[in-house]
Amino acid sequence: MAIRGYAKTASAEWRNQHGTQEGDGMRSKAHKQVKKNSKSGLGTTKKLKRKEYERELDRLHAELVKLQEWVLAKRLRVCVVFEGRDGAGKGGTIKAITDRVSPRVFRVVALPAPTEREKSQMYVQRYIRHLPSAGEVVIFDRSWYNRAGVERVMGFCTEEQAQKFLQAVPLVEKAMVDSGIILLKYWLEVSSKEQTRRLESRINDARKVWKLSPMDLKSYSRWYDYSRARDDMFGATDTQFAPWHVANADDKKRVRLNIITHLLSYIPYQDLPREKVKLPSRQKPQGYKEKEYSYKYVPETF
């Protein structure tokens, strides 16, 4: 069965129950947006000034805190997947989301290469154990979609394994959504010109050199292999119950604001009332005196 046709079959039950008015043609929406971007080019909008960006980010951070309290109060389970080419800005976007919230609620998962034991397991097994429990937002910095992208393109899995994954993943995600998990999937689309600029900037920057691995260099040369893999992934997994949301990522500031805004709009939440906080009075020393001790102080270099 063709992959695109298989995905339609996988989501047939959902469409029968909920109808198609909300998302007619959603399956090809992500692919069409990427195709449009590749023709017109990304990053043509004037870049945001830092003050404007920081002002908007501060406002969105406050809203994320409200969302956090709502997730805790309503015991929601939220799973957010970030995918995209190397240098698309996934890490920076995730950092912008998590900067002002609790790491015990917003939990980031960035798995290393699988161990020999994990390689012997069902492919999605090592990801499933990280799915959110009640009151959690789990953010995957790359996810099970590694099989559809880097593993397929770089030969870490067979073509048969990649095809089976594309056939099976809509069913897995349908089970996640049916269990009550709120699943969001983001693809950060960066142009070839901007990717080149970002990767080149890592070469001589001591702060960024760790981001440039030998695998990144190999992947860079296979732009169109990744494009084909991305197209197949959208064709098989851009379902109505778990659609892909494509974000133009040539402007790092804008994509961060856009994704946070979208995330907040996707999950209904309310600003829960809080009691006014007032610091209590401190206890009296009751005879306590600081002891003379030879502390090992950190040198005050600055």
C-alpha cells in the first residue's frame, strides 16, 4: 500500500468521528507550505529589533507560566516534537520556551544515539518511556522521526525499516492522542542559504563549535536527499489528528515568537487566580552568632 494512502486509512476513524470541516486538505498543507517557501525564499521579512523581540518574549513568557499552572491544575499531558534540518534553530526555540518555566513541568528530551540494547528493542520503545505523565509538558529535541530523516538519509536503517516506520507511526500517534495526550509536531524550515551561513558561523566560534559534528558535515552535502525524506514524512504522517506545523526559521527571533504564540493558542488555558504573596517576618537571632570559619571562597575575578 502506498504510504500516502496508508496514512489516510490510519486516520479514517478519526475523520468519521470528528468530520473533515476543520482540516480538509490538511494532509498536504505542510508540504505545500514548504514547497511555497522553497520557491519564494525564506527570511525576506525585515528582522526584529532586539528590544521589540525581548518585549514580546517577556509577554509570552508570562503566558507560558500561566499555561504551566493550568497544565498542573488540570493534570494535562502535552507532548511537543521539534524536527528540522541541522541549523534550523530547534535548540534556541526550545530554550526560549523553557527559559522561565519549571524544568519539573517543561521537560526536554534529547536522546543520544541508541545503545546496543535499545537497538534490539521496538524502534519507538525508547521514546515511549519519555512521554508525559499528568501535569507535564515534554519537549522532544528531535524524536522518533529520526528514522524518517537522518537514519534513512545517512543509511543507519534500511529502506524497508524506514517504510515500515512511516506506515506504523500514524497508528502510534493516534494511540497517543486517543489516550489524552496533546501532541504538537513542529518542523522548522530553513533555507539552504541561511543554513550555510549558520553552519559556517560555527566553524570558528568557540561557543558554537560543539554544535558542528562530522555527521552535520555529511548531512549538509545531502540537501535534496533530506528534502525527499521530508516530503515522504509529511506525506505519511501529516494526519488530521497529529498534523505537522511548519515554521519559517530563517529569522531566529521571529520563529521563536511565532512558535510560542502558536503553542499557546493550540492549548486552551486560563489564568488561574492566585493568592497575594507577602513575605513573613524573619525569626529573631535568639543568641545566634556567626562562627569564625575559614571558608574557601570563590576568587572574585570580576
